[in-house]
Amino acid sequence: MRRRLPPLNALRAFEAAARHLSFTKAAEELAVTQAAVSHQVKALEEHLGVALFRRLNRALALTEAGRSLLPAAREAFDLLDAATRRLRQAEAGGPLRVSVLASFASKWLLPRLAGFRREHPEIDVLVSADDRLTDFERDEIDIGLRYGSGNYPGLRVDWLMGDEILPVCAPSLCEGPEALRAPEDLRHYTLLHDEVSGTADSPDWRVWLRAAGLERSDIDPERGPGYSHMAMVLEAAMAGEGVALGRLSLACDDLRAGRLVCPFGPRLRTRFAYWIVCSPEMAERAKVAAFREWLLAEARSETTPFSLLQRPPEAEPLAAGSPRNLP
């Protein structure tokens, strides 16, 4: 067990004064008055019971006790300085562990991540694509991106973007004698399915056909192949395998590039949205805050006609069973 240590401020005043052999220069370095430095040194001498300086006419000289204490004090402050520098570097840079849904990672985050690296080369982003819920302590995750209601108790939560469901297909399906021009034309094409469609977060073909006024048509909303991730559904659509109900958040780059087209409406707003989540302890760490602000700026920079909804709905969220058409 350590004996009672001298006051830290007094040791700082002594070390600075001993280096400069001047109370005046020590005061300038520490941004205090000369009298304050002199007072702290005197308090340290009283604490130790020895004189550390010989006060000469307009000069200072170290006593034998002062010469003995200075190397240890200097080494201690050098160690503290190095440790705090490492802590600051860890806070501002180094690895940033991000948990994100697999489809959102491949279709939205990864194509934009080079921009974050250019802005923050000191931060190494480590992306963990996982659809399960994250335990931030157990999984050693710094920040997460989730698709849901935004109800995540105990976490810092920031709304990132809303979403829409819309029919998408390869441009080639909109050409030829049986081109897709109206929702009724879907009877001639294969419907592609996301396995989570039909849940509260993702309207399925049955819900979409009802919104399009085709609930009683001969179009079977159940037919067609299914895929476990929306990214796979969109890849199948781009390959010309059929028509998919795509999430605008995940299809926006492919729509903008012309790899996919939206042949007609309606577009349905989903109940769920994307959220940035992290523990309150991590929220204000420099690298976490930098990534969060970058994400928010990226989401708000999306441009029409494929812009995502820029703010949370003011009304109650929309359930998948009661869609609302959007322009």
C-alpha cells in the first residue's frame, strides 16, 4: 500500500520550476502566476520536510534533495503524458467495430465507406455483418446499425433513414411485346420474394397487390422463388429472373445506376426504419461520434428521385397490413 503521496499540483510546479530553474518560466508553462508556483513548491517542501531549492538573488538552485527528486518526478510525468496520449489516440482513432445487417452492409454501407476513410484515415472500420441482435459488451461492438422500431432500451438511438418498398426489375423486362408497363402486366412475370416479406417491417406481394388495386386479380402473390436476404433478391432482379419488391434503401444505388428500374408504383412506406445504436458509454467517444455524424450526413445527402425519407414520420408508424401510397 502506498504511503501518502505529495499533491500532484505541487509536484507539477516543482518539476517545471526545477527544469527551468525559474518560478517565472514555470508559471508561464503552467499558465498560473509566479506566486502560485512558489506557494505550491513551498507546500511540497513542507509535505516532504526538506528544502528542494536554494533561493538565490534572482536565481534558483536545486538542493541535494531537489536533485534527487527531479528524475523521478520527470519520469512520472513522462509516463502519465504517454499514457494519456495513448488514451486520446484510442478515443480518436484505431479500430471501430460496427455491427450492421448483411444486406444493408453490402448494398448501402460498403459502397460509401471509402468516403469515411478519406475523412478519417486514423480510424479503421471493422464491419461485422450480422442479422442477430447485438450485445455491445459481449460482442465488443462500438456502434450498430439496425432496422426496426427504434425501441432499444438502455441505448443511445439516432434515426438514420426511413424506407419504402417498390417493384424493381432489370431494364430488359420493360422492353418487348410483353413489357412491364402497368401492375397488371405482372401476370406474365416471375415474382421474387424476400423471406422476411409479410412481416411488420416489409410488405409482401399480397400487401402490394392490394395497394395497387389488384387484390382480386389472377396474379398469385405466393408464386416465385424466395431468398434469405434482400441483397440476394435484388441480384436476382438485376439478372432478369423476375420482379422484386425492393427496399429503396438497398436498391437506390442500382436504380440510380440503371441496373434496376421501377416500372410503376405504388411505393409503400415501411413501418420500420434504420437506426444508429450504441451504448451511452460509447456515444461520445470521438471515433464513434465521427462515424455517427458521417452516417447521418450520408443519409441526408441522398438525392431525388430515389431520396430516402429524410425524417421520422410525425404520425404513428404504418403497419405492413395497411400500406399508404407515396408519390
